[in-house]
Amino acid sequence: MNGVNDFAFKIGTVNGTGSASANGLLMRSIFRMGIPVSGKNLFPSNIQGLPTWYEIRVNGDGHLGRAPELDMVVALNPATYAKDVAAVREGGYLLYDSSWPLPKQLEREGITVLGVPFGKLCVEAFEGDRERTLLRNIAYTGSLAALLGIDMQVVDELLNETFGKKPKLLDANHKAIRLGYDAAVELLECPLPFRLERMDATSDSILIDGNTAAALGAVYAGATVGAWYPITPSTSLMEAFTGFCQKYRVDPETNERKFAILQAEDELAAAGITIGAGWAGARAFTNTSGPGISLMQEFLGLAYYADIPAVFFNIQRCGPSTGMPTRTQQPDILSMAYASHGDTKHPILFPADPGEAFEMAVQAFDLADRLQTPIFVASDLDIGMNDWMVKKLEWDDSYTPDRGKVLTAEDLEKLARFSRYRDVDGDGIAARTLPGVGGKGAYFVRGSGHDMHADYTEDSAAYCELVDRLRRKFAHAITLVPEPMVIKQEGAEIGLITLGGCDAAVREAQDLLRQQGILADVMRIRAFPFQDEVKEFIESHESVYVIEQNRDAQLRSLLMIELGVPRESMTPILDYGGLPLTARVVVEAVAGAPAGVPA
Amino acid sequence: MTSIAKPIATHPRLKTNSLGLTIRDYEGGMSTLCAGCGHDSVTAAIVQAAWELALPPHRAAKMSGIGCSSKTTAYFMKQSHGFNSVHGRMPSVASGAAAANRGLNVIGISGDGDSLSIGLGQLTHAIRRNTNMLYVIENNGVYGLTKGQFSASADIGSKLKKGETNEQPPIDPVLLALSVGATFVGRSFSGDKQQLVPILKAAISHRGLALVDVISPCVTFNNHEGSTKSYQYTRDHDVAAVEADYIPVCDPIEITGLGAQSSNGHADSLRVVQLHDGGTVRLRSTSPDYDPTDRASAHQHISACQRRGEIATGLLFVDSGSRSLHDVLRTSSTPLVDLRHEDLCPGSAALDSLMKRFR
Ligand SMILES: Cc1ncc(C[n+]2csc(CCOP(=O)(O)OP(=O)(O)O)c2C)c(N)n1
Ligand code: SF4
Ligand SMILES: [Mg+2]
């Protein structure tokens, strides 16, 4: 840390005061300067008046997991002064609003305190409380531009793009940016020892959040029915889907819409609508989070048992119960894997970032149709709601959706009898028909005992035949779901297993450990069920750490249950406080622990 | 849900409808309900209505929840896809299917337990959404399948077989539906095919959700003296408000004698309501001032009957100008399931240009 293009800072403000757009402006300016950057919005479950922070990390090497330490904190919320001043690393900086004398709370040895009178400047320059409050954010952005060496031309360009159609706002923003910039240059020594220098490392990339990317994936996969009930942090997924559908799926002549979005009365209904639409032949999905997953349990079992395709996006947040709705975690691994009563298992995809959220959204719809079963896409708040730098999304126009085994009227003609649940190919997947096809194709879906003809049964043998077929189908899923990503290091004896949004921090930890002489291979699991390869990875390493974001080591449990690997062969590294993982947590756990000692 | 295949014995002289199908073609598996169960009569009325309307069986989707009543989707229209979902959640599954494929004739069957307790939320929201479907509640005042507990439609004072008395007020699905904006509300009695069949036909032809509450006695658990959902009680207290007579655009079937007369032979007022599909419902009300197109007076009439211990039946309310789910969503006239991938996927060029927004 603390060099050129390698530092991190955070801004503490009050939510609802308009700081979000200022923070976005900062991050985007750095990105436009060609420098890899990430932003983490640490916001409260509240609309206005509570503390909120935004962390920005700049890293020329492309390590964009949450920063292990903060070189500077911008403290603009008196309510969190004490916390904020403590968050600065030894030797770091604190920037505060010096319109008032330095509060006692902000005094600390070993750091440099910088003051710019943002409030006073804005009171003098602007009229009205609202405008002054909003523009104070832009003013601190201007000061940070001076302190960090942000190219003002880039900032101006972004302001022009944002407010181009609103000249009054544009002027005010330009003025506020200059106020902050000039004040910093006049009052402080600019730039700081850690600062920015133009690079060319972002030209093939974008800044996008995972919910937007997943929604785009749903559009590209051809999803037509979306059902949901609002819940943080999944809401923005359906909002984005709605926006893209309005852009791409409305017939310009007739105004007809090639999609149906239903805001249901609750998550039970959202699941029911999704399953009804999937059964009828649409690509259908719902997006939710922990509490919604709990409510959807009964329907998930029905869809599993009756072989109905459906896609469930779970944007995970801190549980249990309402938990911490605006904090991230990976707490639903087990509740997704075995959702519902009875013997049930569901494939899960684990995207690591928004780029993969886009790809996996598409894969999920193919898998749902192919396997005729609910598929989870397990994202989380960090991936879903934060802007990540990822490679530009690409689309292959030769893509054709895999609709799986669906019999047409002509196919049915050739059959003596259609048996909905007869496994002809040995992969556990039986051909289905869609309502409307008629004739021999009609069958009766039921959640009660049924045989291969979809007829009601209470016969043990017929029941077992059906549930055994579902087991074969799940085994077949292993051959279809995305394989793990492995990053090897020659001679490594340690294995680090992780999943989802932990990826960036774990890869960074791999680098940091190497610098300390500890060599580790990394395996990022991308789907459940697990391939044999995962078992081999565990067995071929002296010591294996499983890094995940929940209290109870759920991934490790699932690995134990499903692969039969002994508990002692995997040491959990657990980070469940609700903030995105940092590499430091992993390095300290691995370098601090004698190798091979079980937890 | 048991159903036993019926022996196929086609009667050479059975009449055919405009699709060339006989009434047998609209039947389903053999019922496994108790002999005399009201639900079986409702099944027979649905068979009759669907045959008379010449509903293409392959276009129908039979949806239900869980209960004796919900089993009945297996007992009619065997050539149609059916979906016996989970308890109280039929409306959402039906809404999903209807959203995905607007070409389906969705026939939903539920019970008073299924719709008025566990599924009350889903019922009301399907009504608000105005999903295009027929929604039948086979209402017996008890949970038949779990052996006779009170349901939420049991009247105060009604007695269980074992002697227990209900002291909680009932939910009347018809009044509830009216108050949450239902666009078609009817009520009948399972034993009155004359009245029920035309109501069902009009309901199936309605654009939007058509709720038909059918008093359907449970002979095993709720058909004794003291039960307000017994055959005897219903026969004695049934007050027909409006006789409906649905006439399709081109009606190939002889339907004389079906619902054409009012129950008491008064000089009735006749009202002809044009439906979206071009068909008409002819409404004959027993009281000349009854207006089935006015929500408030429908409400008043039903409540007044209730106060007198009577059950208002007939086609109680219809809003023929109703906007259904697809009208509100402005969904494409081609069913969503029939759109090609090219119609849905914006393609690589669009994605490329979209990427600028994220720079
Ligand atoms: C979640 C759930 N809870 C309870 C049940 C048990 N159950 C099955 S049917 C039923 C009541 C059905 O009553 P009703 O809808 O009135 O149908 P009827 O049998 O009277 O026709 C109940 C409680 C269930 N199937 N699912
Ligand atoms: S228990 Fe009652 S509702 Fe169920 S089948 Fe028997 S008579 Fe019908
Ligand atoms: Mg009942």
C-alpha cells in the first residue's frame, strides 16, 4: 500500500444526503484514468440519516478485493468520528470538514489530519440547505481530486455527461468541484504521497454491479417471465431487468411487450408464478434473498419433485432472520443445496463477480431447461450491489438456448404412449410436453406420489423408481455445471478452496502468501454439485483451507457430506461480520496457523 | 390424488359439439371422492360447460391446490394438461402459466380451505391481478381431506359431525371478491346444474378472473342438520339473484332449457351483457331492480340475503369492460412461450453499444 496507484480510502457520510453520486464520480474518474479500481458501499438499512461509508481501492496490479487497510479516511459524519479516526492505518491521513474547530474525537497521534472547510465554502457559494448539502459532496470530491491527483479533465467530462441536459445543475457541480479543488491546493500539500498516475489497464473493462449484469444475462438468455417481491439486496436485479426489457423488448410499432414482470404479494407467490410459467414453457425466474428463500421452500420441493425448470437468483445477505439486510454474507449455501422437505437437492451456481453473474445467468436458464429443475444463482450483496471492474460483457450471436427435452406434436405422433417421467436416455431426464400441445401429450403434474406415467401412486416400487431417477439426474448435473477454477503454484502444499465473491481476496492472499514464502494453490468452486476434481484437490494437498463468509463453515459441510472427505482435512477460514472479505483475513489465518492443524 | 381410468365405451348416438367431440371427450379419470360428494357434481357441470363451449381440450390448463376439491382436476378433461400444486397456492401457479401462455384457457379449482385460509392472500391477489382464468371454489365449510375441521367459510353456529360448534365469523368469498375488485363473481350450488352450467360458461368466456363460489356439500363431514353447507340447508335458503345464460358468438349447440328460466317464474328483467370474446351473457334477475353490473348493489343484495340467512346465488356481478392481466401488462399478442429467441435477445451489437454506459 501507499504508493502510486496502490492505496485505499473511505468516505464516511450520512445516508440520504447525496454522497452516493459523488462517490460514483470519484470511482469512475479513476477508472477513466485507466487505473484498476473498486468501490464498496457500506450502507445502512435505512432511507435517511444513518451513517454510510464508501471505500475506494486503487490497485495497479488489479487486486480489487476489499482493501486490507485504509490510507485515508474522509470523516464527514460527526456521529462516526471516533470509529473513522480509528480506521486510519498508522501513518495515514484523515480529512475532515474544518468549517468548525477540530473536534477532540478526531485527534490521534501517528496520523496526519487535514482540514478543508467544505461546509463554509458551500454556505458562501450556494443558496438553500438542500443545494449546500448536495454540493458539499461534490466539493470534497474536488479536494480529493487535488490530493490524489485525479485528472480534472476527466472529472469535467463525467460531469458534462451526467448533467449535460441540465445546465443549471452542471454549472453548480463544476463550481463545487473547483471550490474543493482550489481549497485543497491552497490549504494542503497536494498531491499526497499515495496518488494516481494514468495507466492503460481499464480500456477493455467496465464498471458494473452484479444485479445489473445478471438481469442482462436473463434478457440475453430469453427469459420472458420475472416474478418477485422486493427485498434488499436483490431488488435492483428486477429493476434492471425491467429497464432492459423496456429498452429491448417493446415493439416500437405496436407497443406490445415481449415480457411479463409480476410483482407478487410475497415470495411464495413469486416462486409459484415462476414455476407456473416454467411449466407452461417460458424461461422464468425470480430474484430474492434469505427471507424469501425461506418462504419459497415448499415450492422448491414441488419443482424438484415434478421436474419443472425455474431459475432462482439468491442475492445473499446477512442472516438469520432479517439479519443485517445491507451487509454481505454467504449464509444460504446449505439452505439452497437442500431446500425443502423430503429428499431434495438443487444445483447452485456461484458467480465470483458481475462478469460471471452475466454468464451464469445465461447458463442457469440452459441448465434449468436441460435438467428440468430449479437452478440457484447464488450471488451476494457485495457482488450484486457494488460496482466492480470486469471485462466488457460479450455475446456470441451463435448462441441458441438449450431448451432441453421437449416433445412437439409431431414427436408425440410417433410415440405409442407418452410417459412424462420415463427415463429413456439413462440421464435421469425425461422428455416433457408443454400445455397446449394436446393429444397424447397431456399429463398431470402433482406433488403427490406419481409414477413414470405421472399417474398417482402410493406404490413403494414406483415411488422409489421416481426418486432414484431424480438422484441419477442430479448426478448427471455434475457433467453440466461449470467446473472449478484452479490457480496453481509450482510446489504448493497448501490448498485454498473458496467460492463466489471471496475470489478476489483469496487470489490476492495467494500472492501475499507467496511473498512470505508460502505457496498455495487456489480452487474456486463455481457450482454445486461438485466434480470429482474437487475431491482430488482436497486429497492432493497437505493442508486445505476452506474460505467462506458464514459462521458455520457451510461450504465445508457440503464438501464433507457430498464428497465424503473427512472434516479434519479441511480447515475453515470464516469471515462473517457482513463486510466483503479482505486478503488480510486469509493471510493471517494461513500464515498464522501451523500448517495442517484442524479448526 | 387417485383417479382410475374409466372404461371407454362411446355411445354411437352421443351428440358432438363444433369440434366433433362428444361429452365423453371432456371427461377425466374416475373420481375417488366419497359417493355423493358435491364436488363430483361440480365436475359434471364443468364437463358440460366445456363441451357446450367446445373448448379445445388441449388449450385448457387445469390448475388446483390441495384438498378433495383440488383433486377434481383429474376427473375432467383428460386431454388437458393439469397441475395439482401445493396447498393454497394454485392462484400463483395459474398466474405464471397464464402470463407465459395467454392462449391457454386456465381453469382453476380450489376449496374453501385452500382459498380462504392458507391461500387467502393468493386468492385476493389473483383477483387484483385479474389473471385470465376461471376460479372455482368448491365450498363445503370444512376441510374434507384432513377429515372435517372447520374451514373459514363455516357459519357461526354451524356444527361439526362430532358436535363442535363454530363461533368464528365466516369469510364469504363472494363479498371478499367484490371488495377487492373482482370483475366476475357468481355463486351456485353443486346440486343445481341448471344454474351452474351457464354461470361456468360465462365465467370461462370472461376476460379476467371469474370467481365462481359453488356450495358443494361434504357428505362425509358436513351434510347433517345444523350445517349451513348441507344439501338441505342450501336447497331451503338459496335465493337466485340472477340467472345467467351465456351465448357464444356462434353457438352450434342446442342449449334450450339451460338456465333460461328463472327459479321462481317472476316477470323478470332481462339484461344482455356483451363479453370480450363476442359472446353475450343474458342476465335474468328475479328482482327487477337487481343490477349485476353495479358493484355496490351486488354487495348490498348479497349482504341483505346473508342477514336473512339466505344465500345469494346466480351471476352476481360482471364487469364486461374489465382489463385482464395481459391488458395491464400490455403483453404481446403472440404468447410469450411462442416468441423466438431472435425476438427476445438483443444480440452482440446491442451489448457492445450498451457497454459504453458502464465506462
Ligand atoms: C402446507 C400444507 N398444510 C396442510 C396441508 C394439509 N391439508 C390438505 S387438504 C387441507 C384442507 C383442504 O380443505 P379444502 O380446501 O376446503 O378442500 P376440501 O377437502 O374440503 O374439498 C389441508 C389442511 C397441506 N397439504 N399442506
Ligand atoms: S370428505 Fe367430503 S369433500 Fe372429501 S370427498 Fe368426501 S364428501 Fe367430498
Ligand atoms: Mg372444503
